[in-house]
Amino acid sequence: MADQEKLFNGDEIRRIRQEKERWYRETVKGNDGGNDYVTDSGIPVNLIYGPDDIADFDYLKESGFSGEPPYVRGVYPNMYRGRLFTIRQIAGFGTPEDTNRRFKFLLENGATGTSVVLDLPTIRGYDSDDPKAEGHVGAAGVAIDSLEDMEALYDGIPIDQVSSNIVTHLPSTTVVLMAMFVAMAEKRGLPLEKLSGTNQNDFLMETTIGSSLEILPPKASFRLQCDSIEYASKRLPRWNPVSYNGYNLREAGTTAVQEVGCAIANAIATTEELIRRGNDVDDFAKRLSFFWNLFNDFFEEIAKCRASRLVWYDVMKNRFGAKNPRSYLMRFHVQTGGITLTKVEPLNNIARSAIQGLAAVLGGAQSLHIDSYDEAYSAPTEQAALVSLRTQQIIQVETGVVNTVDPLAGSYYVEYLTREMAEHIRAYIDQIESRGGIIAVVESGWLHREIAEFAYRTQQDIETGKRKVVGLNYFPSKEAETKVEVFRYPEDAERMQKEKLAKLRARRDPVKVEQTLRVLREKCHEDVNILPYVKDAVEAYCTLGEIQNVFREEFGLWQFPLV
């Protein structure tokens, strides 16, 4: 291509490079601060960037226009001018009735979607009256034991108008809670095609990140993940049956590159499995979604969001031959970095979360949760949750950043870093696949070691002061104690859930319970989609724990490879 047809003229690039060398020699005089400047992912950061750093930049191939390949600048043509990002603040504590009230408070104050976080027993598939659940019911999330609880959780919420995010994490509980949600909608007489929302449903959360005495094997968990996706692709056209969870990987200990690489590697494995089952890629790929964690490295996080869309488009278009443009769209939810919040001087967390939330919007997120300043202690108080909601609204209507698409495009640094992030993400995916794929690196313990090693290095850097945290190791707080109102979990949640379970078990039809669980056991060993049989059990008022026990007994248990 002739120089005049390139974005940057060759002669001019050569002149800029000569002038940069002169500038560095005569003006900077070597006072550039050394070579210690890197992103959180370890990508070196130069003192200054210019056209010479992206001299071969192909605008149409590497950037283009929003709503068109390669989607770097956004998945929709008019982005936030057409539809603002969904304000989706997480809520979950106590009984379903408690969390229902928080849902309504957030919606009344401007939230545009709901997102529920579950207590540890529910996430792990234990009923509230199970001895393993004692002391944890309704803490750090809401307790859901049966279809009745799902109905109470969304009582009065127009689920055919407001999208619902169900933070289930694990495929083994996703299949149950998703079945409950569908059964609830059908009892209300709502057409399934009107339901919109998302399940996380990521087998890495069950086999790599989570901690439990009883864990399903990776292959079984992956199967259930794929079952939910396949089921929804045929019956729930507006539902996202998976949100590949880079967020919790990042919280546990990965770089931004590893976060995206692992999530896309999981999506690749999912696509291969569903195609093996006889599905066309365009039947399900259009509803695959992702979940990113944004830390404090402002420009790297923006570049990560942009690069993830580029990599995903390439995977869907060139690897799997998708034809439907909707299959090319990397749609993602963002939650700001929970692990970046500090217990010392917690009001500083408002600034951290606001900056991270701004990066999410500049990176083109479809929905956003901004962490509350007190989340290092507990679930947010009503006041803290309102501050987070207002922060999102300030970004939407006061900053002007939503008025134009991808406003940082064309920044020499952002374009250079987007390219670097894409290359590093692709390389990490290749590394996973060279080891047999995402299931294999879980089974071998390789991914566990990757996470543990990075988490250890990060903690070392904080303790030595190499990684600075304001108020913690950089100008450490002098306050003897932190003055913040801490949320108090409802004290009677466990008692109330146990009473509801006792009444449910007394009035349900034991024959139907036994019959549906027996059929479910049989189907665990057949090459069929398990979700319809889970739904039968849910409608017979089998509990989450009873269904999960079937999975544990039929699929067996697995231990983390810790050596």
C-alpha cells in the first residue's frame, strides 16, 4: 500500500521518530523515571506515545465503527445515545422477602435492572436447614431453597419488563435456580420470550475459584453449564444463559489478560461442545455474555474492554464461521473491583469505584454495578447502595461521556494498549489450548497454580509497598478505628427459612418428589439435557439441596489439585 493510502504517512513517521529521539536526548535527558512503569498485567508503559507507536495501524481492521466489525468501538451503532448502560446494583441478604424490599428500593431510585447475590449455602447447593448451612443462612446473600422462595424474591417485580441477573456462579445451582425462574414466570402466565436477564453459570467458579467440601468434577460441571445454555437458546430468546465470569477469576488472582483469556477459552470450549451436540453456532452464540472486573489501572482496563471485543469477533467469525452478526458481539457486564476496596478509610472507596465505573463506560460496558464504599465489611447499607446508584447516574447524565461513542479512540496510548492487550489475550488462550483446553488446565491444577502464584506476588507487592494503596501502605491511615455504619444482617433469616422448609415438606406431594428425583438420577447418566428434568423436580417443590444431592451422588465429588 502506498504511504499516502495509510493512516499515517511513512515519511512523516520517520520524521516523528527522529524528532522523538532528539526530544528524548535534549529535553528529557534520560529523566524518564526508569523502566519500572508497567500495567497491572506487566505490559511496559513508555513515557510518551505518538503516531510512530501505531505506525501500521489499520483503522478499518483494528478499530472501525461502532456496531460493525471488528466491534472494538462498541457493539451497538449508537451505543449510549440509543440505550444507556443498565444500572444493575447487586442486592441480596436475609430472606427472599428482605431482598425483595431492597430490589424495590433500588428500582424506585432509578436502577434499571435487578441483580441478586445468593448466600453461601444457596451458592453451594445446601438447603437452609442443612447442618452445613448453619450460621450462613441469609449472610452475604439471600437464601433460596425452593420455588416458593423464588416467587417471594420477585414478588411485585415486573420480570417481563425489568431484566434480572441471578448471580448463581455454579452450573450445578444455575440449572436449579434457572428452572425455578422459568417455572415462576410460567405460573404468572408470562411468555418466556419476554424474559430478559442473565445467569453467571460458569464451571470455573465451581472447580477453580470456589471453596467447598463437596465439588462436582470439572466435566460434570461443564456439562451442566452447557445444558443451561442449550436449554435457553431454544426457549428463552432474550435470556443470557451464561456470563463467563472473569470477575471472580480476577478477584482470586489473575491479571486483566488472564481474566479475559480464561473466560474466552471457556466460551470456545462451550461452543465446541454445543456444536458437537448438533447445534448451529448462530443458535446460541448470540446470547453468550461476559462479566469483567475493572481495577484501578484506568487505561489498561479500558483497553481490555476494547480488546476483548476484537478477540471475540475474530473467534466467532474466523474460528467458528458464525454468520449472524449478533454472534460477533462481545456483550459484558462490569462490576468494579471488590478486592480493591479497603477497610481503612472506607470513604476512599467511593473514589475508587467511581473511577473504575467511568472506565467501564469508556470501555463500552452494557451494564454496570458500582461497589459500595462499605462492601469491604458487609452487604451495603441502604445509604451506601444509594451512593453507588447515584454515582452511576452522575456518570450517565452529568459527565457527558455517554454523548459520543468510544471517546478515547484515537489516543495513541489507548490504541497501542488495545493492540497489546489483544495480542496478550490471544497468546494466553493459545497457552491454555496447548495444554489441552480449559477443562484440562483445571483438572491438572495448572490454572489453580497460575491464580495462586499471581495472588501471592500481588500480596507481596502490597506488603513491601511496591504496589501502593492509599490509606493502607501509602500515607497509612492514622485512625484508630474506622467510623462507618455497618449493615446488620437480619437475625431471624435462618429460623424463618427453616420454618418455611418444614411447612413445604409437610404439604408437598411426596410421591411426586420421589418420582421426579428418581428420573433426574437416571438422566444424569444419559447424553441428554438435564434442565427439563430439573424443572420437573422444581415444580414438584423439590428443594435446591435435594436436587444438588442427586448431582453429588450421581456425578461424584472432586478435590482441587493442590499439589
